Amino acid sequence: MRKHIVAGNWKMHKNNQETIALLEEIIEKKEANTTEIVVAPTFVNLLTAVENTKGKGITVAAQNMHQAEGGAFTGEISASMLTSIDVKTVILGHSERRAYFHETDALLANKVDTALKHNMRVIFCFGEELKDRQIDNHFKVIEYQLRDALFHLEKSDWSNIVLAYEPVWAIGTGETASPAQAQEMHKFIRTLIDKVYGHEVADNVSILYGGSVKPDNAKEIFSNPDVDGGLIGGAALKAEDFLAIVNAF
Ligand code: 13P
């Protein structure tokens, strides 16, 4: 059975002290739940986050990673640096990385390979822009993003892949895909995975929705059969809002 996951992508927010405070509040207020809780603070605070969540049922993830094993790549972070501090989940392909740091599907295919080689789990983000949806090209865009970054993988690799559909027009805009739009796309994605990899992979892969998920719309979005959780930006920065979303399942 696939997992329910709610992941907070903290982006470039929260310094070290704020990271500790937010984690403390999440730990204090969280209820027993079968939904996996993931938090992704910035690189510099990952070790702090790992130390402060030990044994507390919270997974710490990185927001990005370099594809090379190591070398002269000033400012970059490798897979083994992450696993050496017990960070075994990484978000790859976020639309902000694609837009501002020119990450392409081909590059992301490399990053995914490196992460899997290190036994890491990948939360792979993808999504169409508004202009694609306006000309009814969104299904094609999603199909090509998945094909170019992930469809070279072996069937067995998929146990370490989580998909996160994040329509770019819904990120940080307050505009959410309607529950029907989310379900329509998630079903399309699962059907596509089924065609390429078969039922077992398609049934077991968790597909998260991201883009302006808030406490007041989470329940409706998560009630769709093909939505297995959320990747949360702004609302993940307040413990109460984040936990309300976690509890929305
Ligand atoms: P918002 O929830 O702020 O729209 O951000 C979504 C996101 O980009 C999560 O990765």
C-alpha cells in the first residue's frame, strides 16, 4: 500500500534558532498519525534538524543535491554528505530550481540516479506552467517531464521515488488547483506509470500535490483517491497550519 506523506518545503526560510523552535512546536503539538511527516529545512540547518527530531517520527529531507559524487563544485552538496548526517530523502526538480537555477530534465535524471545510487529516497517535483494549461498542453508537459527525468529507471528503483505534482501557477500564488483538477492530473500520472511500469509500481507510488495547500483546502484535496499527500510551502512555516494539513487525512 502506498504511503500518505505530508512534506514541508521550508525553502530559504528559518535560520538555525527558528528551525529549532519550529521543530520543537511541531513535535510538541503533533498527534499520533499514520501520515509520514517530512520537513525540508535549508542545507545549513539539516544537521540541527536531524539531531532535534531523532526518535520523534519526523523525516528530514534536503531541498536539493548535486549530481556528482564530489569534486570542485563550489557551493554544492553531495549525496554522501547528506547521508553521512542521516538525511536520506531529497527533493529534486522543484520548479524554483528549474526556473531560477536552470535545472533541466536531463540534469534531473542524473541527480535522481545519484540519489538512488546512494539509497536515498527522491521526492521528485514536476508541474506545468499556466501557459501550458491555457493551451491545453498540460498533460503533454507532465508526460515529457516524467519521461525525460524518470522513465529510464528500473522497476525496482520506484520503491524510492515519491512524485510531487506542483502546477507552477499554484505555487505561492494562493491559487490552488481545484480538487477535480488535482485528481484529474494525479489519475493521468498514475495511468501513465501503469502503462510504462505496470500495476504494482503505479499502485504503490505516492503522488503528492503541491501548490497553495492550506489548512482550509487540504481536506478536500486529500480526499481524492489518487492524491496521497502534499508538498507544502508557505503553510509549512507555522506549526499549527502544517499540523492541520497533516491531520487533514
Ligand atoms: P506553497 O504551498 O507556498 O504554494 O508552495 C508550494 C511548494 O512550492 C512546495 O514545494
